[in-house]
Amino acid sequence: MKHLAAILFAFSASVAAQTPFDAPLSKDHPVPDQTRGNRQSYSALKQVLDRGRAAVTDAQIEELKKHQIEGLWGAMGEYRETNYVRGFKSTRPGERLVGRALTMRFLPSRPDLVEASQTLAEESGWDRRFYIRAGEEANPNDVVVVDLGGTGGGNYFGDVTALGIKMRGAAGVIIDGGTRDLAELSGDQFAGFPVFARFFDIHGNTWVGTEWNVPIRVGEVAVVPGDIVVADEGGILFIPPQLVAEVLKTANASLAQEDYERDLIEQQKYRIRDVYPLHPKLREEFEKSRDR
Amino acid sequence: MKHLAAILFAFSASVAAQTPFDAPLSKDHPVPDQTRGNRQSYSALKQVLDRGRAAVTDAQIEELKKHQIEGLWGAMGEYRETNYVRGFKSTRPGERLVGRALTMRFLPSRPDLVEASQTLAEESGWDRRFYIRAGEEANPNDVVVVDLGGTGGGNYFGDVTALGIKMRGAAGVIIDGGTRDLAELSGDQFAGFPVFARFFDIHGNTWVGTEWNVPIRVGEVAVVPGDIVVADEGGILFIPPQLVAEVLKTANASLAQEDYERDLIEQQKYRIRDVYPLHPKLREEFEKSRDR
Amino acid sequence: MKHLAAILFAFSASVAAQTPFDAPLSKDHPVPDQTRGNRQSYSALKQVLDRGRAAVTDAQIEELKKHQIEGLWGAMGEYRETNYVRGFKSTRPGERLVGRALTMRFLPSRPDLVEASQTLAEESGWDRRFYIRAGEEANPNDVVVVDLGGTGGGNYFGDVTALGIKMRGAAGVIIDGGTRDLAELSGDQFAGFPVFARFFDIHGNTWVGTEWNVPIRVGEVAVVPGDIVVADEGGILFIPPQLVAEVLKTANASLAQEDYERDLIEQQKYRIRDVYPLHPKLREEFEKSRDR
Amino acid sequence: MKHLAAILFAFSASVAAQTPFDAPLSKDHPVPDQTRGNRQSYSALKQVLDRGRAAVTDAQIEELKKHQIEGLWGAMGEYRETNYVRGFKSTRPGERLVGRALTMRFLPSRPDLVEASQTLAEESGWDRRFYIRAGEEANPNDVVVVDLGGTGGGNYFGDVTALGIKMRGAAGVIIDGGTRDLAELSGDQFAGFPVFARFFDIHGNTWVGTEWNVPIRVGEVAVVPGDIVVADEGGILFIPPQLVAEVLKTANASLAQEDYERDLIEQQKYRIRDVYPLHPKLREEFEKSRDR
Amino acid sequence: MKHLAAILFAFSASVAAQTPFDAPLSKDHPVPDQTRGNRQSYSALKQVLDRGRAAVTDAQIEELKKHQIEGLWGAMGEYRETNYVRGFKSTRPGERLVGRALTMRFLPSRPDLVEASQTLAEESGWDRRFYIRAGEEANPNDVVVVDLGGTGGGNYFGDVTALGIKMRGAAGVIIDGGTRDLAELSGDQFAGFPVFARFFDIHGNTWVGTEWNVPIRVGEVAVVPGDIVVADEGGILFIPPQLVAEVLKTANASLAQEDYERDLIEQQKYRIRDVYPLHPKLREEFEKSRDR
Amino acid sequence: MKHLAAILFAFSASVAAQTPFDAPLSKDHPVPDQTRGNRQSYSALKQVLDRGRAAVTDAQIEELKKHQIEGLWGAMGEYRETNYVRGFKSTRPGERLVGRALTMRFLPSRPDLVEASQTLAEESGWDRRFYIRAGEEANPNDVVVVDLGGTGGGNYFGDVTALGIKMRGAAGVIIDGGTRDLAELSGDQFAGFPVFARFFDIHGNTWVGTEWNVPIRVGEVAVVPGDIVVADEGGILFIPPQLVAEVLKTANASLAQEDYERDLIEQQKYRIRDVYPLHPKLREEFEKSRDR
């Protein structure tokens, strides 16, 4: 990101220093009344980000499921340090969750916020309980990603409403917060629908759903709607969709090479250091073997 | 909030059950391009909440400074359980901070988000570093309230940019995250400008400012722009502005009564249980004494 | 609990304010020497609470085992916020533990306390090691509930003494503290006898058993002897025995309704919001269906 | 404590093995009704412990105040590992608190317990709020020691009721839990009355006072009524009263020797290892110097 | 350890007090240049400790695998309080790990340290990545024990290099830090090769291997090269090799006695207190039974 | 560090792959017996690192004291991310500690290690208690830096032995662990001798000093003997001595520029973004002003 930093600096330096300290601020343009009834909550940054987002195919999602998260992570370039989070428990150990992020943000409850969210829901025709909305609006292969305040935060849903979301074809749920009904969610009825949460707790949802499908925070990671989620017990990756094709290509190549390395190690012919990373001569062998 | 809950239930029950499971969703209205250049980030809930907000005068702010936070809290009714947070350290122990919340939300950094925030800032004429923006846009008696991810989160600013905010007349800063330059912020130059943070740390700001003056989260409290902030070492209150007049009235009355109780206790004439709460006869005495 | 609070206030206000600050305190009545040899440790509050406790049948205990803890919790009324705790690990994941609380309280060791507990045990004919006493005094369907200081606290027992308690017919053990012998307790010999603890650790018991079958604290919950314990990986409920009949009735009704809701959701005929909670017309259908 | 352990083992071995597994338990003696109205809650262990407790004079309390807690601790023999706790914050940094423990135990609230504590208070003529009772029953030089569940526990009192306790002549308060009104308690009015707590928080007391002046737990220490409390920012000691005379004697001797060692170190004549501990020849010098 | 303390005191007292404060320090002897190329990092304490270390046979290692860690721990005498640690997660729940400690110490990265470790590796013919070295130098039945800073520390390796270590015949790995590739390490390929770590995380190794096979720290335990490691989900023991024969003898005896006690308890003929510990008469019976 | 990484990779790739898996390892050279009596514990990496270390003058140390740690940190280049740690409490808030690191490493106690450390000390003529050794071997302007296991670790010393270290002219102490005698260390006698520790606790030192003046770990930072320590309440820096001249030069320049920026901000003539960082034209002005 050093290159970017240089650009940013150049930009801010190019602004004239003659602008006075108390220059009047630009006026805001009025926002049309209908905006607040939009199902996609408005976010200026999301609007900017949306330009140039690539579509990710269901076939790519299937292909992603075959990789360990470490293999995909290694192919994520400068996103490696920013788009991984851990510290979740899964209702379905051993099942890997892959899909498109449908995000939602909650805030702790307070009377005026509850009332405003109810007013907005009534006006706009949705249910103010966002776990119910998710059961009406999620699409196949969506992963519902919920910002609920983390370890000290709130609960999302229970098994009945989880079933509603599953019936929409969603792939699973990531909750940066808690959920009820661990026993049911671990049962057979929810096979293929993993829920990752920070904790499991008996209480119902009390926080207020405030935005639908905007950039949110999960631990120390920013999640953008449409990110491709890959989750297992080792943690969660959020892959920007435009990177998926390249990530898969790189990860596939690494996987082939790692398999080659594993074989060499099992043969016990070479020292580990010559195998990992591949010694130039072994790399040559490896590449020849792939051409066949 | 039981009454409200009843209303909410009645409302959702009144929707016709004949709506099919897969009813088509309403279409979103396009948002005009200029919206994203607005300095006030758009939030549908904030728009709803803004109706009916009362102005809080500088005189009221001065009056609030005279109260202990416990006294104000006791007058906040159903907001008592939702609008208090603790766990911050102040750069200026012993100074109480009171003012109007100017909020801002940050997300952890990732390359696409950094780039989008820079694009937006360029288009719109502000600095993408929100601690710089605060030094250009804060108003007198504002308290800058920053959502930076809490204890495991990011750093906000250092003393040079803090000085910029102070020069705007802002009253102080609440950071749900960290800040640099503890030594300078504790020095004489910053008298009367307390900064409350979760931690103090040497690093610069790396998170991305994503929204300006929208509802944010500070610990397990939702903060709405314009809330009146009252902070000391005992914790932080966020008082909805429309409640301030009533809160002050109630808190003033409690204070008078508590002073009366303290006097009685020091006189050692009555048992504590008869003084706290005031025995009906003593209350009568107290009320007579106030009429004089 | 508002109603109760009002009563309490009224009561304390009715005391005459003329009582002087330094009114002489009532004298204590001597307690007979034999009292300290009683197996049930004396607790004034327990004596008051004991009035009106309902018996819980073994059939009811069996019926409770069929419910998820969320279902029972939902039926506990004002006890929902006070009688649930989580954060325990079970030696037998997947087994639900239900029974009557036999409580015991430990304090950290100190020489005079150890000596006094030994003196008392000698006089009275019990073993000062309360995990041994439990193997001599527990009854069938008892759940031994132990206050041992929580996460930073002490260890209760090992597998040999656990076997003693199991042989008495006890249903299992809840330890707000730790235990030894995780491997054995997880083995086949202890099937049907789950132990829930905060941690597993190699050390022996060093704390001092101080009271037998009095109100104790487990995390942030007060447990009263005779409470009905229901525990699984989702947490632990303590149901006052007089509520059990009503809790079962309500939970059974909820269960029927939730099954109905699940069916509706799987049929995908209605929107989730019309199903959860049931739309009045669907509720009508549901009630008709039950009458048949 | 090895000696004690040996005695205990010998004792339990001397019981005849012929006692059958299911020997009938001894019957409990009925406890007279008046017992529950006693101000001192009944505890069999306390009754045993009370035999042989030495009185501690106010002069001894004054003498204890002159010592650093490390010096007293070093003189406590086998109680060193069991009677020290840390992790508290004081409202009055720099003030050392010394006095006699008046203990009280709280449990988390639940409706039946609240009701029973109110019934008991009504019958017996005390206030069920134990912070009020403390303001009516504490004696001069008492230190009120409160078991309120520790870091995750409840709040004890506020400044008005604290004033009541102070007016009784109590020396201060130790709360294994929290308190309100940090600002007031830190103010001049409370000089000489330090309050040590785990945290400071705005809420009122919600837990239930269940026992008055029985052995309680503070962190990982058992506190017995009448223990001598010595507290400063370095932690808290609980000295059994019968040890006080000996502890003072030993601590005074150590203090004289440490002063001698400090002098030697400042003279820089000897190596540190010869001074600490005192080399036999230097010890001889030291003892001669004291005889003069 | 009281006896030892007495010796130590006597020793230091025997040094003459006439040595002046500023006695010149002894000069260091130059260390030969080749020393730093030694594969076994030099540690003066290890050199002292190495005298008298007993060899542990593979047969003894097999015998140790049959014991629960509690049984071995009970036989470790004064090492019980110093050589046990817990708080690790295993990649292979249910598999017990036993072998000889091959230790290594890592420090957090800094540029000069990285460069020096690379220089040293080049000079000396090993790989500076100590997880690669372990794959070249570990011996059969070794347990690689790694000091990587604990819960907040670094990552050790991934599955490819783990395979290298496994192929050397090592029994498994203990990491006081984290590792990648939880999914692979949990897979069939690694059966019989458990890895115990504080956490699982996606990142690669970034810390610097600084010493090879010296005394290290794992949590609050000092581990000496050659210690016998015994690990399962209940925690980890480090048994000094010279104790192994005695530990096995004692543990075998205890096991026989515990089996006898379990039988007695299941017969329900005696009270638990007479069985645990064995009443003298029952012990007599037990010993007779063994003589047959 | 990318450049370095490339070198490292190239190096390891240049090793011939023909080396067989089980190539015999090089033999270790015997280490002379006298080595273990050296006061400076032997560390191969320290030997490598020592080449090229620059001397830091007392004048430079004085100059460093004038800087805030943030200013120095900003000048540390690639060491910024690796050589800073926070989370310590000082016995002397407001005093900045600067000096040369004299490091020592402790391990948790175990009987064989205690005995070996005593044997070694006897042979070699030092005291096995490293806090005593520090009082005999520290030099003026040394900062004693102690690895004692961090938050869960051991205690270092008390005020009597601290006095010994202070009398040697040492500047202060950094303990990654705890210490006794907070009250004394905070007193006037220790003015100018700050002690930074993780916690304050009453117990004596029980860990074993194992190495003297080798690279150690403090939190997540590696500290090399001779590093320049700069500590205040904002955290601790460890500056490699060869960087000090450059760090001071850069920090002095930054300080002048920040003062210029502060002036500009107080003049309120320019927007903050044009001042921080300095707009090219303002930078020109600034540089002109310095030439005068």
C-alpha cells in the first residue's frame, strides 16, 4: 500500500494552501424522501465501491469449497493482512461455508432507535426484525453476515427463524455476536447450513437492525456486501469478488505444488529445506511433470 | 418498553397472512449522484430520528456540568439501561466533559475501502482523514465521538490534529479506540479539552473513516448525532437532547433532596433507613423547607 | 418486579421516623449447641423460602429432559433474567442433565478454617471433604451443585469420588470451579452422569466445604437447594420447584406451536413475518388443528 | 500445613470400616424459630472459630497503620499464602485502611430470594438493604467487607449511604464488586474513609443481602468476621486477630533490620549479597546496635 | 524445597562480608569461534543439569502412554507444583502424546535479529527456519516443544513442514503459540501425530528461532531438553528423565489401588470415606490380595 | 523487510538439492569448561549481533530524554513495528526513563533448575538471585530489563534490593512481570528511579535467573542487550544503538516541524489539511525560517 499512500499524499498536497481556516463548507443536497424506503441502505462508499465489481459464479463458489482457507488466503495478496478473522464457533464442525456476503448492521437498543426502526419498517414494507427480513430477502448462496457487537454484543436469532433463512437457499450465517438454540442448529435439520457465532446464549434478539447490506465490521475486518465468504474452524476469509478468479488460479497452482512437496517429503530423498520452498532444480522437475 | 413492544406486535400481526412467501420485493429508488458528496452521511434512521429533536442551549450545557453523572443518570428514565458506558481513561482526570455529539464511524482498513474513501474525499472536497475533517468541521461545544472498534480497535489522532479540533472550540473527544500522544494531551496546552479513550498507543491512524455524523456504537451503547455527552471517570452518558430540560429539572430536585438527606445523616438524629429514602414525615419537612 | 419494589418501598416508609439514629439493636437469641451438628446447614433465608415449596415428581423430571433449554427458559417468566448461567464445559457433550439441586459452598483454604471444619466434622460424624459427603448423602436424581469460586477457583473431585456420587443415584454435577480426571469422566463408565465445570485441571481439592445445602452462587445466579437444574451445552437453568408444573405446561404449548411454525416455514407458503409470531388467522388455524 | 494434613488423615483412618455404605444419617435437631431473627447470621464454622479469638486493641490498629503491607505480610507465617488479595481500586489513593472486618454476603437477585429477604427483614426489624443496615450497625474501627461477586458482580452503595456508614465511625469499606459515586467518594467529605472496589459503575444495588457477619469470600481469600483488614494500593491483608500481637512484634523487628540494611546499602561499603540477608557478622553488629 | 532453601541461605551467608561493594568483577573467558556453529545452543545451566540425566527407554515411553496424566502427576513429588501446564488445544482429541522434549526458543522478529539468525544459519549449515530444522534434526520419539510467546505470540508451522517432522519419527509437537492448517493436521494423514497449540491461525511463521534445545518456558513451566512430555486434553506434564522409573513404579501402584477402590465403591459395602483413602483394614485386605 | 526476504530466499535456494534427506549432521565442538563461569551468558546470536554496535554517549541519552516517545518512534523506520511495547504501570508517573538495556531472563522455578543455578553461582562467584547480582554489576545509566513471564509471571524484587540497584547508578528497571513494595518505590527515596512493571504484588521472587545479558522477550518485543530504552506511561521503545544518532536527527527535525505546525494551527489561518502534513508552500516557508 505504499504506492497508494504516495498518491494520497500528492493529492492532499495539491490542494491550495490559500484556502482559509474557516472556509465555508459546501452545502448538502437534499436527499429525496423515497431514499429511506430503499431496501439496500444507502452508503456513499458502497456506491463508489460497486463500480467494477465482478460477478462470481456458482461454479466458482463450488471450486472455492474444495480449498483449505490457508490455500486461498495465500493467494489474496495485499488483502491477506486485512480480510481474515478468527475466534468463532461453528454449529457444524467440519462443514466449510462458502457464499456471497449479505451484510447487516445492528446497534444496541435504545427507545428512540427502536421506535424509529419501527416507523421506517412500517413505511417501507419490511419487518424491523432483520433476522425475519433475512428470511424474506436472502438469495441462494448468500451468507448472511451480521455485525452484532462481537463478544460482548447481542444475539441474532433462534432455530425457527434460522429455518426461514435456510429455506431461502442461503448457505449459512456469520454472526459477530451470539445466537440461541445451539442444540437445534447442531441437529440434522440444519445439515449444510453452518452458523458461526462468537457465543451461544439463551436470550432473544434485543439489538436494533439499522442498515441492510452496507459495509460492516466483523472483529477487526471490514466486510463489504458481495464479498465472498469462506469459513471453517480455522477462521473466516472475505474475498473481494473481483479477486476470485485470480485467487482460484493461484490457489490451484499452489495446491498442485504443495501436493508435489508432500510427495517429496514422504519419499525422504531430499532435505526439507530443499523441498520447501522447492529448490530450483526440483521446481524445474515439478514444472516438467505438469506439462505432461 | 413493554408498551412499545405491544404496539410492535399489534402492527406486525395486522399484516395480511395472504402475502405469499415469495412476494416480489419493492424496487429501490435511484439515489441522486450528489447525495454521496453530502457532508452529513445519509442514514435513513437518522432522518427519521431527526424529527422532533429539541435544541439544547449552551446554558443548559453549563448547567449539566455541575451535576455528577449519577444524578443525571437517575433522571433519564428508560434510557438508564441503554445510554451509559464505562471503561474509558481520561487524559485529564478530574475534568468533566459535556457537549453535543458529533459522531464518526471508522472501519478497519482494506485496500478497496481506502481507495474508495479517497475517491469520495477528492470528489467532495474533504480530507479523507476524519480527524483532519473534525478540525475543519467541528463546532463550539461539540464532543467528537468516534467509533474505532473498541479495545482491540484502532487509533484516532495525535496532539497536532487534536489541537486543530480544540481550536474549533470543540469541548473534547470520546474515542471507542485509542490515541497517541498521551503525554502531550495530558499537558497544560490541552487543559479544558479532555480526551476519553480505551487505550493509549504509539501508532498512527490506519482505519478508514466511513460515515460522518450517523448513529454509531460506543461499547454497548448506540450514540445518535446530537446526543448530549456527559463524561467523567465514572463513565459516559448520552442524553437524547429532547430529554435534557426534563433531566435537568429532575436532577436538580434530586440534588436538593440528597443534600437534605446528607444533612440529616450528619445530624445523626434519625436512622438511615428513615432518611434514605425520606420517611413521609421527613419528606413533608423537606418540601416545607423548599417552599420558604 | 416493579410491583414488589412498590411494596418494599411502602413498607420501609411505614417505619416511624422517630426511631433515633442510635437506637439499641435487638439482642440475639442463643443458638442451641446441637444446631451446628445438623447436616443441613442453617440458613435463615432458606428457612423462609422453604415454606410453600412444591414437590417435583420423577415423571416431571423425565418430561423436562425432553425440552430444549430455550423452550423451558421461555416459560420461566420473571425468572428468565435471573436463573440462567452459561460458560461451562460438559464431560459428556450431547447429554442433558436434569435433577434436584443439592448445593454446597466452599471457601478458599486458610489454616483456622481448615481446622474448624475438621473439628465440626469430627463432632458431627461426617467427612470434612464435601465430595466424600456427597457420596454418602446424595439422593437419586440429585444434581450436586458446587460453589467453588468460578474460573479462578478450586477443584472439586476426581473420578474415584465421582463414582461414589454416581453410585448414590445422583444425576450429575455442576461445578462453578474445576475438576480432575477429564479423561475418565469422559469415558464409558460415566455415561449418563455428566459433569459441568468451568475448567479441567490436574490438582486435588484444596478449598474448604463450609455449608451444606444452602443458597449459593453459581456465576451471576443464586441457586436455592431444591431448584430443578436443567443443563446442556447451551447453558444451565435453575427452575424453582413450584414453577415446574406451569413451566412444563407453557413449554409444551410453545413446542406444539413452534412445530406448527416450522411446518409452515418449510411449506414456503407464507412470509416468515406472518408465521413468526403467528398471524392471527394462522393462529386460529393452529388452534383448530389442536382441537381435533 | 503438612502437620495438619497428617492429623486429618489419621483421624479419618481411625473410623471403623465396618460402617455400612448406606448407614442411616443422623437426624437434624430443630432450630428454634427465634434464630432467624438474630442479627448475627448463624454459621456453624464461625461458632467453632470464635473460640479463642483474641481482642485487638485500638492501639494495635494504630500501630498496624504505620507498616507497609509487605512488612506485615512477611510476619504472617502460614497465612501468607492464603490471606492476601489484590486487584482493587481505592477511592483514596495514598490512604491506608486498617480495622476489624464486619462482613456481609450478597447473592444475585431472584424474585423468591428478594421476597424472602424482605419477609425476614420485616420480622426482625432491620432494613433488607445491607448498605443501610451497615449504616445502623457498624461500630467504630470496623471495616465493612462485602462479598458481591467480584469483577462481574453487583454494586454496593452510593455516597449518601456511604456517609451513613462513615458517621458510625467505620474506618472504610472493601467491596468485592462495585460502587457508584466515585467522584463524591473521592472528594474531601470522605477523607479518611477509603473505599476499595473492583470497579466503579453508575447502577444501584440490585443483589440481595443474605448473611450478616459470617465467613465470606473476597477473590480467592476466605474472610472471617473479626479479621484485621490492612489495605492499600498494593493489596489487602486479612490478619486473624489472635496473630496480631505476634505479627506486630515480628514486623517491627523486620523493619528495624531493613532500615539497618538500607543504611548499609547507602554506605556502599558491602556487597548487596552480604547485606540482604545480613551476613552473620553484620547481623551481630546489628544486634549489638539494638542493645545500646 | 525448604531444605534446599536452608542450604542456599547457609551458602550465601558463608561469603565473607569483607568483600567491598565495588569489588572488581571476574573477567569473562573468551568463547571459541566454533561454539556458535554448534547445533546444540550453549546454555551454562543445561551443561550443569546434564550431569546425571538418566536415559529413558522406548519401553518406558510405551508404559507411560497407558497412564492418565493425573496418575503420573500424583507420583511426581515436589515437581507436581512446577511441571504441569494447561490451556492447550489438540489437533487430535483423544490421542495421548508421550516422548522426549526437543526444545526450541523463538523471539519476536526485528530486522537485526532476523539478519543475525540468517548469518548464523549460513555459517553453520542449518536452515534458519526452525520448523524446517526440526524436520531435519528431530529423532524418533522426540516431542518438539516450542516457546513462541503463548496466547499473544507467533505461529509455528503448517501441514507441509509438519509432515517433515512426522517423517523423522517424532511423536508430536507442543506449541506455546499457534499454528496454521488446523484442518489438515486434524485429518487422517496426521493420525498418531498430535499437535498441541494455544490457538489456530492462518498466518505463517514470523518469529525468529534463537536457541536450539535449551531450557525454555511454556506458560508458567520451565522445560528442560530431554524432559519426558506427557500430554492430553487435561494438560501437559514435563517429567525429568531421572524420575521416570520411580514415577512409573508409584503410578502403577496407585493405579492398582484405585482399581481396588473403584471395585469397593461399586460393591456399595463401605462408606466412601472408608474407601478413599483406604481404611487400614481395607488396605490390609488390598495388600493381601496383591500378594496372591 | 521485503528486500531482506528476497535475499533469504535466494540463499536457501542456492543450497544444492542433492543433499540427501538423512545427511549426517555436523558435530558440535566442545565448549571449554570456563565458559559457564562467564558473567555474560553466551548467546551465539548476541555474538553475531555485537559486530558493528555503535556506542551511545551519555549526552545522547540526555538528548533522548527531551523527546516524547512518539517523536522518537516516528524516526525508527522499519523498527517501528517491532520495537515498541505497552501495558506497563510506572511507580513514578511523569518521569521518563532512558538508558542502556542490561537484560536478564528468568524461568519458572523447578527443583533441578534451582539447584543447577545455585551450583553455577557458587562455582562462578555471583549470587544466584539476579536482583542481587544487578545490585553488584549494573553500571550507571543502565536500565535493568527483566523477562519474568509477563502478566501471569513472577515478581522481581522489593525496595531494599531496588535500592542496591539504584546505588549503582542505574537509571531504572523494566519488569515484564511484577514487583513488591509499590508504596516504597513510589516514595521520595526513589525519585529519579522509575520501575515499570506489569503488576504489583506482595510475594517475593521465586523464579530462577537463567541468563545474564542475552536477547530476551518483553511482551511481543525482542530486546537485545545494549538497546536504548525509552519509557513513559505511553509505552516503551527499544532503540538499537546504531540507530540513535539518526533517530535523534530525524526526531529533532520532526519536532521543529511539529512546533511550526502547532503555531500555524493556533493562528487559524490555514485549513488543518494544509498544515498537517505541511502544504508544499508552507514547507518552503518553514524551511526558509530555519535557514535564518
